[in-house]
Amino acid sequence: MKRKALSIALAALLTAGCFSTVSVSAEDYGSGEIKIWVAEEVKGFTDEKVAEFMEANPDMAGYTVTTEAVGEGDAATNMITDVHGGADLFGFAQDQLARLVSAGALTPIMGENAEWVAAQNDAGASAAATLGDMIFAYPLTSDNGYFLYYDKSVVKDPSTLEGILADCEAAGKGFYMEINSGWYQTAFFFATGCELSYETDEMGNFTAANVNYASPEGLAAFKKMIELSESKAFNNGSSISNAANCAAIVDGTWDSSAAKDLFGENYACAKLPTFNVDGTDYQMSGFGGFKLLGVKPQEDAGKLAVCQALAKYLSGEEVQIARYEGNGWGPSNLAAQQNDAVKADEALSALAEQLAFTVPQGQYPNDYWTLATSLGDSVISGDYKGASDDDLMAALQDFQDQCISFAE
């Protein structure tokens, strides 16, 4: 009931225009405390940038700003559970946007700030921060996707999944991919032309599901996922730090340092490979994702103005470049993406190539992720080994029906 009440309250405030861009003079900023939640790896960095911002804006010095290390997933969950007690600014992954809007945890970005977000960031990041026709967050990164890290002394040609597995098997090395994850599974299903997406209203409620996994396209993807699980080189996982005897792994930019440490002079990156089913080649696809910075609704106009200004600064070109240099986060800001160091980054370059084949991740019910894990666990357990096409199609139909039910 509390979440429903918050959603209704937000709708009323939006209708009344209470969250339009605030214009205040210096003496109107007031004083108080501002709390920021960011991922642990960027807490120190954020502290430094907040200090720089406050020093450059003495008219906002009435506010004491503190940062706390709260990961993107936990931040969203905590905000939804207790908006009032949550942070004033918080980082979160784009797939949490609908839930946060529904909980009344995000201030809509209006006017010039909304125009700034759309103009400064790449189209995928801007879309990730948008629900309906309204922007609700400031993009921080365009690097939440996956590609291939590999040992080039083992994998001679990373262009096909079949070739990678053959090289790994011959060398007695492992190929890692987390197939019991709804995020990574889409690399197969989207590759063959399947769709799995949800529609939401402006309050973040799921209103419709678009799913066609129970199809020839879905069957081809499912067959390849099962075939991969039966390779003696296959290991289920996506963290290179936990990978033993690894020669190739589907992972993201967050593990680039660990990949360099593991592979040394043989470190290499590439877009995901193609795979072949019944004589047809498919380019592996998947989700593209983004990190966003949200601002909680505020009763005080002066505090809201400071929070918006601070969020804009922390998501701007200069800070995105510095965050890349210090922590390796790939920028969403268009100008920052043209920075020489960013353009020379092998992992980001591989991701950029892969993103051309991916689907921007929209909003998904929590039940979808649980269901996808169950499907992958069944594959890994060998439940579908030797199964007929009819049996596989029945499993896909059940999966599809449950996905649709989540929006009913």
C-alpha cells in the first residue's frame, strides 16, 4: 500500500507541475544535508568530485554532502523499500528505472536539464533514462554490456563460437559464459531474431509483454545454448576473477583489469562470436545497459536545485572522463567518448563493436530474471540432453507463457 500511495502522490505532483525545473537565487539554496549512494569502487572518486563541486559553488556551501558505498542493485532496492530514508542522489542500473518511478523515488528531469541530458549523451543512454516521454535520471555510463575476453595463445580465431570451443577443448582450457542468467541468455535468443520485451506505463507498471521464444528462432537459440553446455570446455560463469584454467570468457569492462592480469601478454578482446545452427550463422547479440544517477524528490526547492546541479556535474563530460581514467567506467557522454584514452581502450572498443548487435535493455519484471535462471539451471543440469524438438518447443512455450503472465 505504501508503494501505491507513493506512486499516486508522484502522479499528482507531476500533474501539478511541482517538479518542473527549479530556478532559485543564491540566498534561496538554504542549508541541510545531502546523502549520495554510489558503488564502492567509486566512493573515493565521488568524494573528491563532490569536494571540487562545493568549492566551485560557495553559494551552495550551506549543505553538507556525504557519500556512502551502496551498490547499484542495493541502492534501488533500498530506495523502493524506504524512499524517505533513502539517499538524495543514488546510482542505479537502468533495469531498475520503472520500479523506482513506480515507487516515487525519482524526480523527473525537466526543461533545460532534460534537454542537456538528451544532447550530451548517446542515444542508448538517453533512452535508458527515459520512461514514457519523460527523462528521470542522468546517464553515467554506456559500458554495461558484454563481449569476449580471450587468451590469444589458445584461441586463434575468436570469430565463431565453434572455433573458440574447439581451441579451448584442444588445449584443455575453459570457456566461461553464465547461461543461467536472463541477461546473458539473450545473446543466443536475440541473435536468432527472438523478441522479449515489456511495455510500461508512465508509473512503471508492466502493461504488456512481447515474447516469441516459442518459435523456430527460439528453438535454434535454445539448441545452441544446450550444445554449448555439453562442451567439455564449458563452465558456467561470468567473473574472470573466479575462472580457473580459463582461455575465453564472456564478461564486461568491469573485469578488464582482472583479464589483463590473467592473460598477460596474451590478453585480447573481441565482439561476441557467431554461432551456427543447422547450417545458418547467427551473430551473438544480448543486452546493452547503462548506469544512471537519480535524484530523489525533495520538499525544499533550494535543496532540489543543489541536488540537480550536483547530479549534472557528476554526470558531465569532465567527470565522466576522470571516472574512466580512475575507475575504467565507459562514458555515455558523447564528447567524453571521443577522448583519446577512451578510444584506445581495447575492452571498450570491443564493447562498442558488440553494442552494434545488441538490444538496449528495457524494464523487466523481477520474475523474469528468476524464470531465466531456472531455464539455464535446467540446461546446465542436462535436463534437455537428447530432447526432441517437440519437447524443447514445449519448454519454450511454457517459458513464453510465464513471461507473458508477468504483465497481466
